[in-house]
Amino acid sequence: MSTTAAALHDHHEPQLTGIKRWLLTTNHKDIGTLYLWFSFIMFLLGGGMALIIRAELFQPGLQIVDPQFFNSMTTMHALVMIFGGVMPAFVGLANWMIPMMIGAPDMALPRMNNWSFWILPFAFAMLISTLFMRGGAPAAGWTMYAPLVLQTGDAFPFMIFSIHLLGISSVMGAINIIATVLNMRAPGMSLMRMPLFVWTWLITAYLLIAVIPVLAGAVTMLLTDKFFGTSFFNPAGGGDPVLFQHIFWFFGHPEVYILILPAFGVMSQIIPTFARKPLFGYASMVYASASIAFLSFIVWAHHMFTVGMPLAGELFFMFSTMLIAIPTGVKVFNWVATMWRGAMTFETPMLFAIAFVVLFTIGGFSGLMLAITPADFQYHDSYFVVAHFHYVLVPGAIFALIAAVYFWLPKWTGHMYSEALGKWHFWLSAVSLNVTFFPMHFVGLAGMQRRVPDYALQFADFNAISSVGAFIFGTSQLLFLYLVIKCIRGGPQASARVWEGAHGLEWTVPSPAPAHTFNTVPDSEVIRRETLA
Amino acid sequence: MFIARAAWRLLVGSVILLAAVPALAEWAINMPRGVTPISHEIYDLHMTIFSICVAIGALVFGVMFFSIWKHRKSRGAKADNFHESQTVEIIWTVIPFLILIGMAFPATKTLIKMEDMSDIEMTVKITGYQWMWHYDYLEDGVSFYSRLDANSNKTRQLDSGLNPGDVPDYLLNVDKPLVLPVGVKIRLLTTAADVIHSWWVPQLGVKKDAIPGFINEFWTQIEQPGVYRGVCAELCGKDHGFMPVVVKAVNQDEYQAWLQSQRDVTPKTASL
Amino acid sequence: MSAVKTNYYVPHHTAWWPIVGSAGLTGLLVGASMILNGASTGSYILVAGLLITLLMMFGWFGTVIRESISGLYNARVDTSFRWSMIWFIFSEVMFFAAFFTALFYARAYSLPWLGGMGKGVVTNELLWPAFEAMWPSNGPANIGGAFKVMGAWGIPAINTAILLSSGVTVTWAHHALKADHRRQLILGLALTVILGFTFVALQADEYIHAYSELNLKMTTGIYGSTFFMLTGFHGFHVTMGAVMLTVILLRCIKGHFSPDSHFAFEAVAWYWHFVDVVWLFLFIFVYWF
Ligand code: HEA
Ligand code: HEA
Ligand code: CUA
Ligand SMILES: [Cu+2]
């Protein structure tokens, strides 16, 4: 049978053009590109919503939107950013890079790969259309707590079903990645030689298939409680609103590591490259990632310390949550040790990576503070939490994505981007981001609760600062858009290796990477050289 | 009007941005130390953990930036090739672990204290509604609703044209505060009539969700008379931001007098 | 220096079905949403979406079967399929886990609390004074009215026997396939299909019984909720499994599989064992204890 397959390969495939190329593609690079562009559009959309939030919060009093719409913005901002921005972006990177990194001709299931992507625009069309429905878009927060969420208008079933669709997409994407990594590695690419980006994605994929179905179950119960008279979250019938929180956070906490583990992977590619020194503690990086993933399943109730759990529960979830600091610390220390006695240069990807290490760690510290139950009684649902998660998400997940784009853009397009513009983008982003999110710690500690369109006067100054920062940060991202388009259009020719210190199979193929890489199995000697480095 | 105020804020915001550091002390930038034994403990815990994090941060970032400065290629650094050391790895696994244990002890102690419901002297049941609170003094048969004060309510409407700056305690004032005696261990019960709310008064070091169909209990013991303001902390719909909590702590005599005056106005109904 | 071709089959730029499937699923769900919101036009959209989805499934599976038969897939492709199926089934396990959690939580936690056990004293005293926690329950407000429980030892026990035997027959068929005993293969598989549909029929009968005689409905508090959610999703999975088995049976009759290449058969058999195991948990925790 292999003769037929080979014959087919040798045939020149039909070269599709225009919209058809993108609609019907089974090529991992095309699909990766689709994912990345889609996520960028979602990032602008979610960011636009954030700017509406920040504009309303610019000063006390209500000036722009009514409270219901404000809550819709908060809810949609988070859903769009998480499910439309960060998750698809990392899947896009996985699509582009994993086959190239492990020496595979494509993803394991190319047609399903196409489907994973093309569900997304449909699902988001459904979700975003709720903005125009009777009763408005969902406004109960991205956490969708019952019973409040049951007060949603016509948007309700659309929200639930769009989450189902997003879940189907994620699970198929995750399955594809697992099959690819487990089955498609070139001979010689043993598990413990895989680049860390591949490792962290493998672990992330397992998190996805374990928790996304749980989210699907949770929202299904919301649906039946609303429309079919079930009592899952209704105490009168023997249910409990807090049950929803437990199920949601069993998904929700691993979800935050779904958003950050691939980012850790990206860091572990970039930092050694620009330190010109092998990654310190490769094996411990792998074990640390796995430990983080494991622990993430037993910490969920740290989001619910104030619901009135028994003391034993509060203690358990406090201790288990604190433990996550250890493997995460190992990662941070390893990155620092990688830089130690390297020969560092500071191209844009490295700048973003350094900012990641510092600012993510700050977000991690506030996370650790939140884990301390008695103190969390004060922090919970205040802007301190908002500050915490934006520190791990924006200079965490988003910076890692941006760094990854700068890092691999020359490989994708064959052109170097403008380093000067990149540096502008970096400094504008890094400064304005802190202006936006740092003051949130202060107002949170001083007592400002989250999810409000208006606030007491003592919070006015810091909120004004935050808003100014947010607009600068947002505008800076337009610079990034410009830079990327410019780089796609043209620029200095990039070499195959692109960066002096780069190692890995993806740097052995020409830039831009041809549509089909590794239809021919890469040489195992090359693999050995590129992965020991 | 709006534009003018917006412009003013923009200006103030930018100025503050530049002059931020020295002025910090004048603003509320930290958790209040509060007025209950528990709130003090929480504050101390918060400061301890925070300081430890700052110290670790200073160390880690210090090493990193030193390396960035020292081991940069433009300075002629040559890359080393080491990439493993079991000893170091063990050290930086064990030391954080020990630090965490050090944090866990005081945290556990405080938590256990908070859960201690013995020696209760009185009980108030708090019910959250969209969007107000209902207080019910179980032993004394006094009960009433507590809503956002009319002044704030008028001003906070979209395009009201009113200036929040003119309203005393904007959004933190109610028509009728919860009056509590000082020096007494008070049991508080929270529940809700519609969706989940959360009763939060930072100065008392308490925040507890009010969940429909269930009752959560916790306690507080206020040390000084005064007015302590808080908010509903759990998203509860459109007016979540507009259902503040105001606790007025008074001494025992005043409290008894207040109770008496309330008994006269509260109709005698079962306190459910 | 090696120039080994990977020979991994990558279908190039021909994937029409995914986009059709996305449109179909979206139609289905938009239609369903509209119906739930009381817009009758939703049913047309729903049916259209359903038809498109079915078309997609026929088309997509048809393509894969054709490619498989024409020998485009090598052992590597086969392994990809296997990993995918295994982890897909795992994701289904987690889906059921959510509903089992609801069941255990209600029994072990929320009902006792409402009934005044442990920390729940005040809750019970002040909010639900007369309520005593026990299982089964439709909650302190007696939602849905008095009801009777579905006993374990009637139809459910028979259904357990049916599913367990179907697990045996499908394994028998698999052995027959590997040993190239065509007659036994078809017999075993046909029996499995019959057992599967019998299970579904009995389950439907049980539902009718529950609604018309026991006053046990989806609206019967937490007991009815967990009962119908768990058995309902399970029944749906059995139905899908039985349909898939039917397709495999037809393919066996057409002679699609060989003793050493029959991934589709195995995938469906795995799936069937999965619904089998889920049923055992249902039988124990929903019906029995
Ligand atoms: C990428 C996303 C991400 C990441 C990585 C994290 C990481 C962590 N988070 Fe965070 N978190 C969120 C996203 C994330 N979080 C979101 C979105 C929410 C809010 C959801 C909502 O309500 O809407 C949230 C909320 C949240 C809460 C609930 C707060 C509340 O609502 O009351 C808690 C409580 O424990 C918490 C804890 C932690 C901890 C302990 C970590 C740890 O993983 C951090 C570990 C890292 C470090 C500690 C730094 C590095 C370590 C060292 C340098 C070693 C030495 C250090 C010590 C020994 C101290 N998070
Ligand atoms: C990955 C996730 C992610 C990301 C990237 C962000 C990014 C941002 N977030 Fe978000 N946020 C969440 C996840 C995320 N957030 C979550 C989970 C919540 C909780 C929701 C809930 O409570 O339910 C939340 C809530 C949240 C709040 C609290 C809302 C509330 O409690 O009511 C605020 C308030 O300031 C905020 C602000 C911002 C800002 C300013 C950014 C910025 O970083 C965004 C920057 C990007 C842009 C601005 C877009 C790019 C530029 C343009 C589109 C051009 C614009 C044009 C001009 C500037 C002229 N976010
Ligand atoms: Cu009540 Cu928020
Ligand atoms: Cu968490």
C-alpha cells in the first residue's frame, strides 16, 4: 500500500488559491496561520471591550455604558480573550512548530485539524451575536455562576452552545497534538530530546482533554436547569449553587495552566537561544511542568474560599495551592540559571522573554498571597485578584505569544522584522502594561471590588492611571500589527538558522519554511546535534 | 461637563503618574489594619507573606539582572556550557518548600481561630437581595432593609449630570446602617433570596458569600466604635456595584437604646 | 544520509467536510437555541443543520473508508487513529465525571447540609425547618411532588445483563475477525447490535414507566435531575454506539476488514466497552445504592 501513498505524494498536488486555500487546507502551516490571525482579531476585539471597561472606569460616576452592558463587557472580554485570544494562539503555534520540531511531515490528523480551526469562527459568531439579542450579551462573568447566569436573556442558549462548540474544537485540537507528539516523531527524536515547547504542549493537551469535557458538563447542567426544570443548582430541589462553582473551577483552575504552560515552553526555547547556552535543567523542566499539571487538579477550591467550606477543605486547598510555587519556582530558577554565564544579546524576543520572567513571577507572588486562605478572605473578588491574573495573563501568556511571534516570524515569512519597531513595541508595551495593572493591586487591597462600573472616590486616581495605561497599551499593539504585516510583505532575507544561538530541527529547514517539511525523515545525526546542543 | 471632568482627570492622572512615588503615603494603597482581632491577624499575615515575596523577588531578579548586565555578549561574555546540577536543583526545591511551611503555620492558626464559633453572644442574620441587604437581629426581633442612600443613587445614574465628588461617601452609604455593639462576639449568618451575594467589610476582616438556600456562619468582634464601610463582593447582576454595607459600631449603652427605638418600629413578625 | 520518505498520508487541500460540518453543527445549535427561546422558526434551522451534519458524517466517513480501502493508510496512520480514539474516549469519561460529581455532591454534601447535619444546623433550622435529608430526595421544597424510585432489580438489572453480554458478543466477534471466521464474526456482531437496540428499547420503556406511573421526571428535584441526566446521556451514547456497530456490521458483510487491519472495528468495540463500563457505574450508584 505504501507504493500508492508514495505515488500520491510524488504527484503534484492541486495548488489552491484564494479563499479555497484557507477553507480547505489540511496543511499544518496554513492552519497555524489561520489560528494565529484569528486569535489576533479576537485579541483586538477582547481588547476593545477592555477599553470600554477602562473608559467607563476612568472616573467615578457612569458616563458611557449602563451597568448591565458593563457586565456584558467584562464577561465577553474574558471569554473572548481566553477562548478566542490565548488558546487559539497557542494552538496556532503548536500547529506551526510541533511538526517541524519533531521532524514530522504534518499533524497526525490533518483533516480534523482543519475542522478544529473552522469550528472557531462559527462558535464566536454565535457568541458575539448575543451582543445584539434581547436581554443583551451574557453578563454574569466568565465564571457563569448559577443562579445569576440563569437570569440571562435570549443570549443564554447561544452562550452555552458556543461553549460546547469551543470545547469540541479544543478537544479535537488536543487529541491531534497528542497523536502527533506520541506517534509522529522522527526516529531518534526520543521523548527526552523533544524541545520543551513540545513537552509543555503535550502536557497541556492532556489538561485540555481532561477538563474541557467537565466544563461542557457544567454548562449542560446550566442549560437543563434553565429550560428543563432540573435542580442541579437549586437548593429547593436538593441541589446547590456552589456545586456549579466546584465543577466550573475543576475546569477553571487547570484552564489557567492551559494558558501558561505553552508559554513556559516558548520561554524555554527563547532564553537558551539568546543566552547562547543550553537550557539549564532540561529534565527538571519536564518534571516541573508535569507536577504543575498534576497539582492543578487538586487546587480548584482556592477560588471559592469564601463560599463557606469546612475548615479541612480550606486547609487542604490552601496547602495544595501553595505547593504549586515549588515547581513554578524551579522553572523560574532554571531560566535564570540558563542566562547565568551565557553570552546574551537582547533582540526583541529576548526582551519580551525577560519581561515575562520578571512580571509573570510578580503575578505568581500575588497568586501565592491569594492562596493564603485567611488573607484571601480579604483579597477575594477585589481588584487585587484582577491585578494578579492580568500579571500572569498579559505579561505572561500574551508576552510569551508576542515573543514567540518575533522569534519564529523570520522562519514563517522568510523576512526579518524591523528590530527598531520591535523594540519600540516592547518598551511601550512593558511600561504601559505596568501602568495599567500595577495600580490595581492598590485599589484592590484598599477595598475596591471587581465587576463594578463605578466606585467610591478614594479609588479615582489609580483608576484614572490604569485607564491611561490601558489605552497606551492597546495602541501599542497596533504597532505590532503594522510590524507583522510589514514583515510578511518584505524585509531582509532571513537565513535558515535566523538566530545565532538557535538550535532545533525547525532551524535546519530554509526560511521561509517550505509548505511541506520532513516528507523525508530528517537525519538522526542532525536530530542528535540539534537537540543536545 | 463630562468632557471637562474627563480632561481634568486625564491631566491629574498624568501628573500623578509622574509624581507618583512621594505621594503614595497619602492614598489607600494597602489593606486596612481593621478593628477586630482577626483583621489584625490577617493584616500581619498579609504583610509577612508580602515581605517574603518581595525578598525572594529581589534575590531572583537581582541575580537575573546582574547576569544580564555581566554576561552580555556586547561586553565580550563567552557562553559557558553547563546545563545541569543536581545539588542546585535540590536546594532550590527544598528551600522554597521550607519557606512555604513557614507561611502555612501562621495562616493555619488564624484560619482555625476564624472558624471558632464558641461563646457567641448575639446573632444577626444577613440576607442579600438584588440589590440591597436585609438585617435580622434574631434574638431581639428587630429587622430592616438597608439600601444605597438616595444621594448616591441619584448621582450614579447614567448621565445624571451630578458630580460624585459632591456626594459624601459616594456609593459607600446606606439609608439604614447595621448597628452593632463593640466588644461582643457576634455571630453573623449570611444567606440570599435570589442570587449569590457576598458581604464584605474590610475593616472587620470578614467576607462571606450569601448563598440562596444555604446559611453561612462566621463571627466578628469589633474593638472600637466607628462607622465601617463595605460592599457586596460577589457579582449579583446589574446593580452589584450599588449595594454597600455600612456597619455602625457603638458601645453597649448606645446599642441598647438603639435596639429599644427599633423595637418600636419593627412589626412583631417571626424572624424568618 | 538518509532519504527515507515518511509515507504518512496527508490529504492535500481537499477537506470540504470540516467546513460543512462546522456549518451543520452551528445550524443545529442555533436552531436549538431559537427553539429554547420560543422562536418557532428555529425548528427549520435545526433540521437543516441536522441534515447538513448527517451529510457531513456520511461524506467524511465515506471518504475515510474509501481511502482506507484503497490502501492509502500505513501502520503509522493506523496508530494515529488509535491514540486519537483512546483519548477521545477518555474525554467522554471526563464528561460523565461531571454528572457523577453532581450526584455524589448532592448525596454527600448538599442534602445533608440542607437537612441540618454538621455545619448545616442553622441552614436547616432557619430555612428548611421540616426537612430531613435522605436519599433519594427531591429537595426540601419537594420539587415535582411525591415520586417513586426506579428499583434496581427490574429492567435495570436485565439491562445490565444485556450490556454485559453484548460486551461478550462483540469480543467474540473480534476474535472471529482475527481468526478470519466470517460467519461467527457477522453472527457475533449482529447479536451485539440486537442487544444494543434492545437495551435502548427497554430504557425507553423504563422512562415511560417513570413518567406515567412513578411520577419520576426530570423535574423531580435533584434525584430526577441526576437520574435522567446520567441515564439519558448514557442512553444517547448507547444509541450512537449501536448505530456505529450497525455500520460496522454492514462493512463486515461487505468484507471491508481483514484479520490484521480493522481499526474501525476495534474503535467501535472500545467505544462499546466504554458505554458498558459507564453503565456499571450507573447501575451501582444510580439504581442500586
Ligand atoms: C495564566 C494564568 C494563571 C496562572 C499561571 C496563575 C497562577 C497562580 N494562581 Fe491564579 N488566577 C488566574 C490565572 C492564573 N493564576 C485567574 C484568571 C484567576 C481569576 C479567575 C476569576 O476569578 O475570574 C486567578 C485567581 C487565583 C486565585 C483565587 C483568588 C480569588 O478569587 O480569591 C488564587 C488563590 O489561591 C490563585 C492562586 C494562584 C497561584 C498560587 C498560582 C501559582 O501557579 C503561581 C506560582 C508562581 C510563583 C509563586 C512565582 C515563582 C516562584 C518562585 C520564584 C519560587 C519561590 C517562591 C516562593 C517560595 C514564594 N489564583
Ligand atoms: C488572556 C486573558 C486576558 C487578557 C489578555 C486581558 C487583557 C486586558 N484586560 Fe482583562 N480580564 C480577563 C482576561 C484578560 N484580560 C479575565 C479572565 C477577566 C475577568 C472577567 C470576569 O470578571 O468575569 C478580566 C477582567 C478585566 C477587568 C475587570 C473588569 C471588571 O471586574 O469589571 C479589567 C479592568 O480594567 C480588564 C482590563 C484589561 C485590559 C486593559 C487588558 C489589556 O491588556 C488589553 C489590551 C489590548 C487591546 C487594548 C487591544 C488592542 C488594540 C486595539 C483594539 C486598538 C484600540 C484602539 C485604541 C487604543 C484607540 N480585564
Ligand atoms: Cu450583591 Cu453583588
Ligand atoms: Cu486557580
